Amino acid sequence: MLATANPCRWAAARLLPGLILAGLFLLAGFRLPVADAADLPVATAARVAGDEDRTRFIADLTVPVGYTVYVMANPYRVMIDLPQVAFSLPDGAGSKARGLVSQYRYGPVDDAHSRIVLETDGPVLIDKAFLLKPKDGQPARIVVDMVKTTKQAFDAAIAAENDTDTAEAAAEEAPPASGAVAEPERQRKLVVIDPGHGGIDPGAIGVKKTREKDVVLAFGLKLKKELEKTGTIDVVMTRSDDTFLTLRERVKVARENEADLFIAIHADTVRGGDARGATIYTLSEKASDAEAEALAHKENRADIIAGVDLEAENQEVTDILIDLAQRESKTHSLVFAKKAVAEMAPVTAFTGKPMRSAGFMVLKAADVPSVLIELGFLSSKQDESQLTSPVWQQKVAAAMGRAVEKYFATQLAATSP
């Protein structure tokens, strides 16, 4: 359900009685090439106006750009997808609630796209969305009008939109044709390291405003160096800089590289209490305890912060991924988790339950032994101090590197004649 704007009439196309669920607006004959930051369109201002029944969002831009606007749930939000845009908005922009919008955030999604996410207090639909050309000294403007709706009406609109998305997702995930020539077996082991969050998604925020995405990336790069020093292990990073990836993209990296081990790296926060220490999680459809289930739920919603909801992907494909996480892979994951605890315990503290399990979406790479390591709690001053210490990071990375070596050595011994 996409509509193209008429270049002569900048009025919104209609979708169902006056309501737009998703619209793609393209400038006829206008394409923005990937350029240096100095040449990018710039979002210079943004504002929200209206009340709890109807709210308007306006973004000022130096030049007109194409965009897509659509709505999603859990939580309710409006996404505005843009080509690569530089944001020059004042500090605190988006933090104040107004009308239907509780807050908004913005930033790059990848090297070629940016996104604005409007969080709303309840279900909304798009009444109008249009682009104003620059005129009489006024900048180009993207205007999105939202109206309050019922959950029933929202769900019906989303269901109609997802019918098309489901078919496309299934086609993308179709298995390769039979008869493909098998590649020779790889001699070196390959580990995929996945520093959580990134880009528009900062992850947990510490007592001293430390961002989870920065801590886990720094640790992941140290672990990469430790593994590469062995001379027998290759490493692929899901991200090596401040880039956002969806959970599905992270899983895809492990699958496409046929990883022998997948290590997701995170840090946690809790409200109240004095929780601290590391925990290693493995995949299980049934959580080991309520705390593990709550954490999995929170981490699985990481995409939502950047406006992506993996739960809205093709359910059949998601079920296939779960089924492919066979008992053998789960067993290997547990073996590595035990070795990691044994090697890390002398150099860092663990929680009262150092090994737990839950349904983490990022651990659902088919037939790839996978663990998610929570290095500690950014809500703890002691843990936050450790997590930001290069010395501590190096000690723990070295310990984890030893665990990886011992895990692969165990596998080799088990498969040797």
C-alpha cells in the first residue's frame, strides 16, 4: 500500500476512508546520491503540535527528500524512513511530550538511510503525510498528521499491510535449490562476535551515563584480537563501529558465515536493588527463571527502539529458525557456557546464577552454538566502573578467549578417530 506523490500537487494520497497507513513519497526525477556529510540534506528543525486527538509532526530540511511513513505497535509508534540525512537539531529535541507523541528520536540506520521514530501514547493512524517544497525563504518540510484510533481499527490496518510483507519475507528466506555443489570444509574455526545495540539504539544507560553500545563494542574488539592471536580462529564482527543492525541481520551474519560459535555481548540495568556481576545465557524456548525471561523480552525489543519489530516478521520463518536450533546446537552452547564461566570466574564476578536460559531472538541462528553474555550491570556503580576499564576489559576478553580455545579443543577431541 504505497502511494507516489504527484510532483505538481503535494497532497497526500488516500488509503482507506481518509487514513494512510503507509505511504512512499518520491520526488519525480530527484535522486539523492550517497555523498560526503557536507553534501547531505540536513534536518534543521523538528516540532510537534496538536492535541490528544490529532497531532502534527513537522521536520524542516535543507532540500526535499523522498521518505516513507508507517505505523507499528508494541509499543505504538510512527516511523519516518529517509535517505541519508544529517541531523542538526538542538540538544533535547524530541524529549518533550505533546499531543499524541510522547517523545521522538532520530539518527542513521545504516550508511544510506536515516530514520525518525515518533513514540505515541496509544494507537494512531496517519491522516495525511506530505512534502512541502521550499518557498519564499521557507525550508522544505515533511508533514505527518496523526489521528487517534482504536486498537481494533489499528490492528485491522496492520493486518492488511502485513499480508504483502509476509509473502515477501517468505520468498527471501526460501531454501537454496537442491543439487548445489558443496564447498570444501573450512580448516579454521570461525566465531561471530555480536556487540549489542549500536547507532540509533544506545542500549542500557549507566549511572554515569555510560552507553551499553559503547562498552560492548570496546569489549568485542578486544575479544576479537584475543581470538585472532591464536592463529587458528577467524572472527567476524556483526558491527565494528557505531552502526545499528536489526536482530534479524545479526542472526543472518552468523548463518551466512556458517559460524562455529556466536557470542552476543551485552550489559544490563535494573531499577533498584544492588544487582551486579556477569551472566551467560543460552537459548531455551522456556526461560530458566522470571529474571531471564524479562531480560530476553527486553533485549528482543532492541529493534523497536530504532523502529524495527522482528516479531512482525513472517511468523512461519521465525518458527523455522526456532526449529533449526536443534538439541545438538543447544548442547554445544551449554558446553561453551560452562567453559566460559570457569575461565572468567577468577577475573570477574558473576551473579548468583551465572548460567541461565531464555528465548533470546539473537541466539536463534540455525545450527550455530550461541551464547549471550551480560558482562555486568550499568546500574551498579562498581560494575559500571569495571565495564569502562580497559584493564578489566582486557582481562575478561583474555579469559573468554581461553574458553573459546578450550571449547574448540573439546570439539576436536570428540570428533577425532
